Amino acid sequence: LLGTYGSELRMSVYVVGGFVRDLLLNIPNYDVDIVVEGTEEKAGIEFAKYVGRELNATVVPYEKFLTASIVFKDGYKIDIATARTEYYERPGELPQVDISTIKKDLYRRDFTINAMAIKLNPQEFGTLYDFFNCRKDLENGIIRVLHNLSFVEDPTRMIRGIRFEQRYNFRMEERTLELLKKNLEENYLERVSGARIRQEIEKILEEKEPIKAFRRMAELGVLKHVFPKTYYTSLMDEKLTRLFKYLPRFKERFQNINDFYAVSTILLEYYDRDTLEEMRKKYGYPKRFIESLKMTEGLILPLKAMIEERLHFSEIYKVLGKSTPYVYIHLSAYLDDASVDYLLRYIDALNTTKLDHVTGKYLVDTYGLKQGPVLNRILEELYSMKLDDPNLDERATVEKIVQ
Ligand code: CTP
């Protein structure tokens, strides 16, 4: 249908990039990127508007980038671009855009595996456009840049390359690897905004086995340019492996867990305050998150020991209290399966336990106590005892505490 509309407008229409890659790999991919070749720089936007009218869908144009999104009633979205050559005024910045042909459009892309197009116009429907032997690289499992300046133009491609490599079990080609290392040493990644780097890392975290990409980032030295004080030891690898394993169980219990913050509890361990502050500014961590990292630092190992010894919840409560999810997740990276079970039982106990028969008012009325720290301590003490024994007789117990 899109191809037919293209022909009606005398434009060539192609599906490009990741969709074509995954189609040839026989992997489902619902992200359709369309490129339109026309004589006007706004061909893509014009095409999108035409399709939008024909199919009764909403069109969101991005005039500056010569692109548009077509959003259908069911929420399904297609991105449309005009064939273009991007040129970068300075490395790491967003590209300037110029119109061009499909070949040039494909040439400016990150890797050969992402640089193929399939034509959609009826006369040529299904024709694969492969100008750079991309299909061969795809078949051989090779990640290869199209030209020497690829990482200079967009240094986040260093992270993307690793992500594709690990997702498909591909290998970075020799020259590509050399360019990556060279551009890395020339600190090109440092020119990119924290937000864009964070975005790429978040994409890694959406992969099936993110740990593989972290390993590879460490191996190639990319991690050092993103988290300068992180030393990726085998111990850290073990911690991250456990963290990824247990994370889903915390997500069952807490809403809105951010994976980037979760891994950061390990990646930012033992950072000094100044560097943490730099990281906060760069990646936009909340102040509270950084504070709690610092506060937890010395508690993790004692808590690990307490949990491994299966100390009563009341004992653990005295040290851990009711914490934020990220503290629990951080701690879980140090624990074996059975200990994580115990930690989760602790968390569940906190969530289900409340005092039913003793309140502050009860203490004031019954014992003539005044509101204040003493009264609060009594309530806390009673609460922690109830964590151990859900059937605790609250009033009888408080009687003993008060005496
Ligand atoms: N692209 C690029 N350089 C980048 C980002 C993207 O050249 N830094 C190009 C690639 O051709 C890519 C396409 O834009 O295929 C779409 O990018 P994106 O949607 O980010 O990635 P996909 O290739 O679709 O990968 P994924 O499966 O992870 O969505």
C-alpha cells in the first residue's frame, strides 16, 4: 500500500535499516522505517501526509529533520524520512540534513547490516537494494562500518556496535574494531551528551542478555569512557550477573524500577563524592539515588552477612529498615538464590505487617505517654517484633515493653 501511494506521488519508497536486517535474519521486527526518494526535500513529510489522509491516521511532522511519524488509530507507528545525507558540523552533535538518493542515505548509516533497503513501489516491490555487500556481512555475522568516519560522526555507534554484536552473536570486523579503539582513545565518546549515552545503555538493558554487552564494553575499554572509575573485575561481573537474574523478582514487587539505576548501583560502587556528582549531572540520576548509594555503601556487607545467617527480620529491620527498591536490588547482587528468597520474604513482611491494636493514641491514652521519640521507639520496637511473629499479641507485648 505504501508503495502504491509512493507511485501516485511519483516517489520511490523503501523500507530500510533494522527492519530489513531482521527480515533477512527471519526475526520479527515491528519497527518500520520508511525512506522516500523525491525531488523535494520535504518529500517524506508530503508522503506521510498523503498516507495519513488516505488511511485516516495522524501525522506528526518533524520539519527540521525532514521526517514524520504516521500514527494509526491502534497506536501502531511508522517513521518516514526523506532520503538524506547527514553531515555533522561537529562530532557528537545532532546531524544537519540534506536531501539525497537512497544510496547516499544508506551510506551514512551505522553498520552494513543496517544499510539495506527494500523497495515498496508496485513495479519493483520486494527488490533488495544492497550497495555495499551488506547481505554478505549479515550472512557471515560481521559488524562493519561503512566508512572511516562512522564513529566520529556518531560516537554512540561504538555502543550500538557492541549491542548488535552481542545480540546476534556477531563479530566486529577488524578495521571496524581498530577504528573503534582509535576513536575511543581520542575521547570521542566524551563529546557525546550523557543523555544520549544513557539512551544507548538503556537499549542494551532491553536486550535479552545485557551482561554480554557489558562484558564486551569492558573488554574493549568502552565502559571506561562511560563510567571512568568503574573497574570491571570478575567480581563485578558476578554481581551484575546476579543482579540481572534477580531483577525481575523485584519488578514484580515494585513499580517503575529503572534498569539503568539498578545496574548503576553496582557500576557506581566505591565512587568518590565528586565523581558521583559528575555522573549525576551527566546521566541525570536523582539526588536521592546518589545519596542513598553513599549511605548504603558500608552497609551492604554487614547486611549480606545478616541475611546469610538468616537473622530474624527484626534484627535486619534495625539496620535496613524500610529501604528503597534500589537498595534491595543492590544488596541482592551479593546474595545467592536462597538468600534472595529470604530478602524478598523480608520485603513482603514489611509490606504486609502493620500494627492493628496499638497506636500512638493508644499509648497516650493507656499509659499516659507523650508524643515524641520515646513513644515512636516503642511503636518501632513492637512493629519489628511483629515482623518476626505476625500473630503477636500487640497489647500484651506493649505492656511488657512499657514496663
Ligand atoms: N542509525 C544509524 N546510526 C545511529 C542510529 C541509527 O545509522 N546512531 C540507522 C541504522 O540504519 C538503523 C536505523 O537508523 O538501522 C534505525 O535505528 P534504530 O531504530 O535505533 O535501530 P534498529 O536498527 O532498528 O535496531 P533495534 O532493533 O535495536 O531497534
